[in-house]
Amino acid sequence: MIALLIAGGFSLLYSLLLTPLFVRGFNRLRWGQPIRVDGPKEHEVKRGTPTMGGLIFLSGSVIAYFVGKLIMGETPSPSALLVILMAVGAGLVGFIDDFMKARLQNSAGLNGWAKIAGQIAIAIAFALLGLQFANEAGVTPISTHISLFRDTSFDFLMFGAVAGTALFIIWIMVIVTATTNAVNVTDGLDGLAAGAAIFAFGAYLVIGFWQGAQSCAATAGELGCYGTRDPMDLAVVSAAFLGGLAGFLWWNTNPAKVFMGDTGSMAIGGAIAALAILTRTELLLVLVGGLFIIETGSVILQRLYFKVTKGRRIFLMSPIHHHFELKGWAEVTVVVRFWIVAGLFAIAGVGAFYGEWLLQQ
């Protein structure tokens, strides 16, 4: 519990106090944000705003986790290290994209398939490592079962060791690529992705903490206990990311002094995907990250409808936050209302999680 508070507090202060220093460095390196030519015209004023701000809260969150563990004299757990691996790996893919955009001053950046390839490589490493590091009870960080509130009876290994493992890895790849790209799509307005992600990390903080309090080891195997490996440490790393994003949001809110870039959005998506998988609640991510689903869904619907109708559109522009901008909503209005939606989804996810535990009693 104390490590959780230390990690959250340290990362908050790190992002809050050091962001101005990072911004000066980004300006000197000329890491300015290019603006898509087909975007809302009001966004032209944002051209040149320092980007790659994801480096700030990502570094702060990682350092904060280790500081919390060091002060408490605890050993970092494999589960938390896997979250960090996923966040840093996905963030690295985003950094390459951001660097190309800033260097060439072109919004195209890294090729879409190259991004997917990088995300898949990280997902494969994550999946294979997650099946290692069993604890004394034989529990590994990742399960080969599909999970909702806990593991379901569906186990990929029912198809055999080789085919089942391959299908399991594909499942992890789908979750990771879908989540990282969903957060990336959401990052289009000042503070939108950061604020929405805070709610998601808050949800996993609560889920991890509750799983730790109701773990089978802590409750001597009581009905409804959780077999998750290192749940309390997953809460600690969730707190670290939550604090880091809260401090970053101080500078990222409208008018933003710095953008998180793909470095930040992909790191967030990777961390959220990892937390969903490691807490054995990956299907619940549809609720916890509901806003990200809506944003991605709006892009998919727009493209499908455009192709089917040969040029007609559902939205004035996708993702859907741009649609409301073009409808005349102020940017701040869109962001705050979308935060409310994100918060309600996160609350619904935690509520459903707790409701399932009550039914087990």
C-alpha cells in the first residue's frame, strides 16, 4: 500500500515539475508537432508545439515504480516488469514514428504496417515471457485462458500445446495492437487521451488492489478469491502511470504546452493492454476503455461507410471527436464531455468487476 502511494506521488511530482525542462529540450531539438493537412483548420495554431511528451510520463512512471519498491525494500515482480516492458516497447515504436514526423515535418511518419509489425514483435515477447516466472503455487503472470472478471473455462491449450500456444499468442497480439492503436486514435485533442487514460489506470489500480486483498493466498482460498500473480504490484504500477499522467495533464490540457505524441499514446495503450491481460480481465477492457473503443469504432465505421456508399460519410470527420469540433463544439467542451464518458465507462467496468465478486460470495 505504501509503495503504491510513493509510486503515484513520485511520478506526479516528476511530470508536474520536470515537464517545463523537457519542453525546453524538445524545443532545442526542434521536436515540433506537424499538423495533418486534412484536419480542422483551428488546429493550425498548434503547429510546432513540442511533441514526444510521452517520454516525460513514461520515464517518470517507470522510475517511480522502482523508487516505490526500493524505498519499501521490495523486489520488483515479473508482472509489473512485464507492464513496463510493454509500455516501453510500444512507446519506442511511437518514438520512431514521432521522430520521423519531427525530422521530416510531415504528419505521415512511420508506415502503418511498420507500426503494426513493431507492436506485434513486442506482443510476442510479452506473451512468451508472461508464460514463464511461475510462483510457488505454479501461477504464471499470464494465463492461456480467455478472461473476463477472472479466467473463464476457455483455454487455448485445449487445441494442443503447439496450436494452442500459437492461438494464444495471436490473441495477445490482437489485444495489444487494438489497444495501442485505439489510444493513438483518441489522442487528437489537448488532454483528451491523457485524461481518458487516467480513468483506465484508476480502474486497474482498484482492480489490482482488490485482487490483492482477495487473493487466494491472502484469504486461504475462500470462495471467489483471485489467483492473479502479483496483483498488488500491478496496482503499484497502475498508480505510477496514473500519477505520471496527472502531472503531465497539467501541461497537456488546452492550450497544450506539449503533446504526448505517438510515444505517449502507444506507451499508454501498451500499458493498459498489459494490465488487462495480467489482471485476467482482458474482455472487461471493452468497458474500462470504452471511450477508446468508440473512437476507434468511429474511424472503422467511417471508412467502411465511405467505401460502401462510394464517397458518403457518417461523420463530418473521424475520429468522432473531430466530428463534434466541426459541429461547433469548443475543443475544451469536447474533451471534458469525453472525459465524462471515459469516467463512466471505467466506473462501469469496476462496478461489473465488483458485482461479479459479490455473486461469488
